[in-house]
Amino acid sequence: MTDHAAASVPAANTPAATSADWAAAARAKLAGNGAELAARFDRNEDIDTLLRDRARAVDAIVREAWSQCIADDAKLALFAVGGYGRGELYPQSDIDLLVLAEPDAQAAQHDALARFFALLWDAGLQTGHAVRSADECTGAARDDITVLTAVMEARPLVADEHDLRALLHAIDTRHAWPAREYFIAKREEQRVRHARFGNTADNLEPNLKEGPGGLRDIQTLRWMALRVLGQRDAQGMIALGQLGADEYATLERERRALARLRYGLHLVANRREERLRFDHQKALAARLGHVDADGNLAVEQMMQGFYRSAAIVLRINDRLLQRFEEQLEGEVAPESIDDTFELRRGYLAARAHEWPDGDTGAVFALFATWAANPRIRGLHSQTARALAEALPTICAYTDASPALRKQFIALLRGPQAVETVARMARLGVLARWLPAFAQVSGRMQFDLFHVFTVDQHTLAVLRNIAGFASGTPDERFSIAHEVYPRLRKPELLLLAGLFHDIAKGRGGDHAELGAVDAHEFGVAHGLSEADTELVAWLVRKHLLMSVTAQKQDISDPDVIQAFAREVADRERLDLLFLLTCADIAGTSPKLWNAWKDRLMADLHTATRLALRRGLEHPVAAADRIAESRATVQDMLHSFAIDADEASRLFAQMPDETFLRARPDQIAWQATVVRGSQPGGMRVSARTLNAPGAARVGALEVFVLSPDRDGLFAAIVATLDRAGLAIMQARLFDGPDGRVFDTFEVLPAEGQRMIAAEEVERRLSAALATHDLDTIKPVKRNQPRHLRHFRIAPQIGFSDTADGRRTLVSLVCTDRPGLLADVTQVFRAQRLRVHDARIATFGARAEDVFQLTDERDNALDEARRDALRAALLAQFDGDAR
């Protein structure tokens, strides 16, 4: 057996250094090659050259090792397979080898092959290998499509053309995986793989190789072309009309961009790493030459490039899969829709070959036809390609005629409006019509709060709005399906959703800048002055309701009155409420929960009542208390509690409860008081009373207990040990020396909700402890990802309006057990907690506490300084 490329390799019987010496020299040679290639990478040398040169360096080592172990006359052939077979080798990639040999040769060379593979490992090459005969290759390929795919990439290392033909014959479509079966299997494999990543490339830590739009998708297209069309290169596909020259150029451009990211990732991670983790993002962005700019971090620039590349790969992937399917299934007579469009195999296609011929109106007509025919499977690949080629001819709305602008607004008012916008975004049309959207396409924010790119978040918000419009209640939202039908013009809500984040990354207040964009858009598209101002107001104020509900006390009539004055009327309230719910739920799957649903619903209800009453007639505290007492008294009738008994129960409860709490909450707490011993302790827990609460496992926990120092810290520590995260705490002092403490809790990340009865049992047992200071929170390791999003602690002090308590505001990096540790600091400082509002935004905790000293006085300067120092010491410990 001969190999023209191995002429310089020493013969097996040539005197040579020991295997250990050879392996050490090989390791040094590979390390030197890696360092040289890394330097060339940093000089921005062509990525394909780097990949090829790495493969060549490894080829030389592999061939040398072969000559050290295998005799020239051995009846063996050696092939590189998989990615190594393609000649693409990344710095930390392993290599896959196949030895082709008949059974007798395998037996004769068993020990020599063992030495060969061991020598490669000693040289530092992580090697996957197989030794098979031609028949065994056929059997393995039949059994495992992955084996077949790897062998399809076979490249001779120590083999001749006869060996290569024998190998390829062994895996021919006549013997294993005919073209149609191979295509169906690989398409399903891709579907499953995409689902594993949530069917989106827009993950915060995307997988460059396996994720949607990653390198594996490009490789899959290559494998399908090889198996279905018998074409090993793009030129053959172009000649067959299966791939356009423009598509090939685009796909190659994005492949090189992704390959460069992957190569750089291997360098900064210094190990085989395919996931672009937070640990490596900043270092990789710097290595690639990105520099922080105003409102646009280097890491965000790099990630935007990735997301855009992945989106383009997915577009072309969809087209080619459809063409492969057509190649295998054959032609089917088209079904006419109208004079312009038809269905081909269920896909929407333009009849005219020259469509759209530079006509933006024809493009909008395509989307209108698509929306009007729900049975359409998608866009036909040839029409999708024509649309992609026509993108540069699509004008921005600022340059468009009134007729085109009218067409666009008609799409927003027509059927499947949200799906139409999503299609236009996915296919690149929306970014042409609305240039501001192009700027946020693929734009990520380097934090844990926004888990999607801005464009994908926007589409998620619009999909939530579509859910409100469907008429089918969504268990996540308790009243949204009731509010939506009252909207005068639903398209105004869609426009607000489209523009609410469109100015992200411009270096200013994105709400204010987005409002300007929305106003200009409304004027240009012929919206009335009132409607234009309404959309602009929604964009400008899209964070108002969320901030009010999560950072202020919405049980305070003054807070409601101020919010109602800002909103001013019922239409704005309904629109802002729906936009807020859709926005929060579209920011992160973990962000929306039953507590936030009820919080927003409560704020909506309270504001609606304030608007109905009239802003000139705010409710006085005394009137609010009297009204609550009357409402709760009626509710207690269902518990067989008459008016006299209700009055006796109310006398044992804090007046502030009737001012701050919801009637259903007060009634529940009254029944707990009824079942307790005078001056005794009792714990009760229940599911939050909002639809969807049981699904997400939210609980309301009520602790009725004689007051004593350390009580709040003990409760928080016990809930923390139970795997529960506190969303809100409300602490009231009762007239009989007992405290009325209410906590709204959810399972902490990675935990599951325990039953209400179990919460009651654990808290009751803990609070029966004589020495509450023995109850400590669990010590936990900080999650890996939080290390990259550290926030400098901010601690602020102010007094309440009456001067009796001190408000302590705390902004810091969130982590499991944070609140429990903070309360331990309060306890160590001998401070009392009277109220707590807990808000978390990704990795950012923003909490507010009402504190006094042990004599129930506001904190003086000395106590404030001591508390600040103790908290900073706690956070300094977190950082280490």
C-alpha cells in the first residue's frame, strides 16, 4: 500500500527515539503550531486557512505515529473522518479516525494498532477511532446514521484511491440509508436538536456548533446535498439549480463568521468548548477586536453579529430543506390562489419568475395573501430566495408612498397581524421598512434580565398580545382576556409593542427615543393625532406600571392616586396594563409568575376604581378602612361569622391591615385569628388566589405570632431553607402584642414548591424554638453566571414621612439566599424589620426595608453607618 503524501515519513524499521520521546516531541510540535495559528488568528488571517493548516499539522503527526507503529506492507488503510475528514480542525477539537481492514488484517495488526492509538493519545491528540472491514462499515452505517455521516466525510491519510472507492462503495445508498430515508432522518435530527435549545438561536449562552443556526446546520445541508444530490461541493448544487450563487455566497460568509467565533472560543477557553458562555464572552469579544461604545458594549456587538449570522443560516436552511424535499418527492401541480400567487406543495409561491420586480407593494401583497390563507405551510423556497434578493429594493417607510404606508397599516389590522409581523421580521422585510428595527435585530443586552435579543423579545411581546386577542384565557394572565375586548383599536397596542424597545442601544433613554420614533411612524402612516399621541405615550411610559407595582406600595391610596393621575383615563390604563403584562412575560420565561400577575391585576383594579371615582375625589384613609371592614364583614358570612363576632375579630387586628391589604386577604387572616388562642402563635399558608397561581406554585404565608426580636430573620431563614424565595413581605403590629406578617413566596430557582401544609409545619416548628438566633440560612455557592454580572452595592437611607422609621434601600447582585443573609445582618445589628419590598430584575436585586432600632426608633447616623459597614462586609464576602 502506498501513500504519495507520506514519502518523508520514516520507515517503521528506522532507528528512532523511544515512544515517550517521540510523543513529547509531537506534543511540542503541536503546541508550537497552535501558538503560531493563534497569532495568525489575532492578525485576522483567513479562518479557512487556519482550519486547514491545523488539520495539516495534525495529519503530519498522525502519519508519523502510523509509521512508528504500522509496517509498510500491512494491509490497512487509514482515513480521517467527520470534521477532521473535512479538513476543518479547531484548536481544541478531537480527531476521528477510521482504519479500513479485513478481519484477518485486523487480527494480525491488533497490537500494532493499539500502540498507534496509544501513541496519538500520548502526543496529546484526543482520538476517536474505529477499525472496520468494508462489510462492517456497511453494517455500522445501517445501524447508526451518525457513523454513516462521519464516513461520508472520509479523507485518505494513509490510503490509495482503491481504498477510498471501497469505503465509499460500502456506504453507498444501495447498502445503507437511501437518499429519502437519510433526508427524513437528518431533518428530524435537526428538529430535535433545535428543540433542545428552545428552537431559537437567541440564547444568552448559545452553542456555536449545535444550536439553531450554528455550524451543525450548515454541515447538515452539506451532508444532505451529498446524499440526496450526490454533490460534494456547492458548484454542483448551483449547476443543478438547487442553490443560487447569491445563497452560496451568503452561506459561506456566515459559515466563516461562525467558524471564526468557534476558533476564538477554543482559544480563550483553552479547551474544547462549543457553548459561548458568559465566562468567555468578554474575553472573546476583546480578542476579536470589538471595543465598547456608548450604549453598545463590545460583547453586545459580538453577540449581535452571531445572532444575525444564525438568523441568516436558518433562513437559507429552511429554503434548502424544502428544495431537497421537492427533489425527492417530485413535482406536484400547483394550486391557484389568484393571478399573482399559487400553492406548490402547500407552499405560497409567486407565479411570475420575475416577482417582485422591485415592487414593495407586491411584497406586502404576498404577506396579505399568506395571512388570509391559514392552510399555507410556509413560503416556497424559490419565492423566499426572490424575496431575499429583492430586500435591497424595499424602501424604508420614510421614502414610501402613502399607498404603501396604507398597505402596511392594513397588514396590522388584518388577520394574523402578529404572525405577519413575525414573518416580515424573520425574512428581513421589517428591517427594511422600519430601519430602527434593523438596529435592534440580533441585539442582546449583557445581563440576566433580558434573555432574548431585542427583536426576539419584541416578537415575544407581540405573540403575548396575540394570545390576549385569541379569546382563549391563558392561565398565566388572570384578567388580560377580559381587558383586551374593550380595546377601541387593537392595532395601537401592536404598534406600542413593536416600538417599546426599538431604541435600545442608542445611548439615551430608550423609552423617550422610542416614543419619538413611534410618533414619526404614526404621523407618516396617517394615524389620527390622538392615536399617534396614544401610541407614543405608551412607548414613553411602558415601564411605568411595572415600576409602580414592583417598587412602590400599591396598597397605599396615595400611590394609586398618583398613578391614576399619570394614566388619566381608562383606555390608557387598559392598553398600558396589557402592554406591561406582555412585556414582562416576554422578557424571560422565569420572570412572569402568579405574584406578578396578581400585582398587575391589583394595580389595574385599584386604578380603575380611582378613575371611576374621579381623580378629584381621593379616598381618605378612614374611608378606606371603613369600606374594607364592611366588605370583609360580608365575606365572613360564608364562614358563619356574624357582625358581632367579626367586630371582635377586627379589634384584634391592626387598623393598617384594613388600609393596606386586600379584602380576601383580610378575611382569610380573620379566620386564622379566630382559630388561634389569645396571644398565641399560628401559621397559615394558601395558594395565591389568581388563575394560574397553582400552576407556578405561588403561596401566601401568614404568620400570627407574639412579637419578639429575631422573629423576621427566623421566618426568612426557614423559608429559605425550604427552597422558597420571598417576593414580598408585609409586616404589621397587632393591638395585642402580636405581629401580622404576610409573605408571598415562589420556589427558588431550581427548586419545586412544597405543599402549603408543609410550609405551615416547618414554620410552626421553627418559631416554637426558644432561641430564634439558632435558626440560620443555608450556606450556598454562588451560581457561576452571577460572577459575570456583579453590581456594585448601593445602600441608601431615608426616614418615613412620619419620621418614626428608617427606609433602607438596597441595590446589589442577586443570589440564592440573599434576603436571608441580609436579615441576619439586621439581626446582628439588633434592628427590627417592619416592612419589606423585594424586587429582582435578572441579576439585580432592588429591595426596600422599613427598620427601627430595638426601641422602635428611626436609626441615627451611628446606627446607619454601622449597618452600611456590615452590609458591605457581607457583599464583599460574596465577591470572594
